[in-house]
Amino acid sequence: MKTIRYCNDPFEAQVIRARLENEGIPACVINENINTMLPYATAMSDLRVQVVVDDADAERALALLAEGAETNDVAPVCPRCGSEEVVYGFWGGWNGWKRVAVFLSLFAAFTGGAVGNLQNRYYCRRCRYEFKPGGRQ
């Protein structure tokens, strides 16, 4: 099995898996539910949601995804300043409350609890503005 794509969330991975399977390429999603246990596990590359395919199908799957990337993928733009220097994730604007949230998430994971409503956001490196996908704050 070969990982062909790391994703930010399970929905994105399932869309890619479905697209590959529609083209006759069996695919599987790994680490789909890791954010339930560790809300910010996607910051660690080994724990991110992954789409994997058989080694024999890897080249064809990558070609199919590259073909779609030219037409479907649009780089996020900051709604405040118009910059394309935008990153997605929890670690963009690293302020005090985020440190506390990470600590609580890890504490909750090890004690069996859950910390909800902690979400990744887009972060503009130019103007330091944080926003949700679609430009909502």
C-alpha cells in the first residue's frame, strides 16, 4: 500500500477515495477518526488522514489526482488583505489560548474525555488574520 495523499480532514479524504473508486482504483482511508481522540493530531504527519492505494495503482491514482488538481483546486486567499500566503491548520496563529487548548486536548485524550469544538482554520501569514474555509470567521 502506498499513501498518495495526506488530507486535512476525513471529508476531503473520502471525496478523494470515492473519486478513485469511481475510476476503478480501490482506495482506503487511514487515520480517519484520529481527530476524535486527539483533536490536533493532524499537525503530526504520521497521524494525518491518509488516502492509500495498492502499489500497482499508485501511478494511475496520482495521475488522476494531478489531472483534477489543475481544474478544481483553488488556492485560499485571505479575505482581509487578499494575500495567498495562507496556511491551514491549528498551528498558524500560535497564541496563548491555543497552547492551553493543546494541553487540554492531550489531557483529555489520556484521561478518556473529549474536548470539542476545536477546529483548524486558515491563517494569513501577512496580516495574521484567522478565518474558516469559505472566508467565514
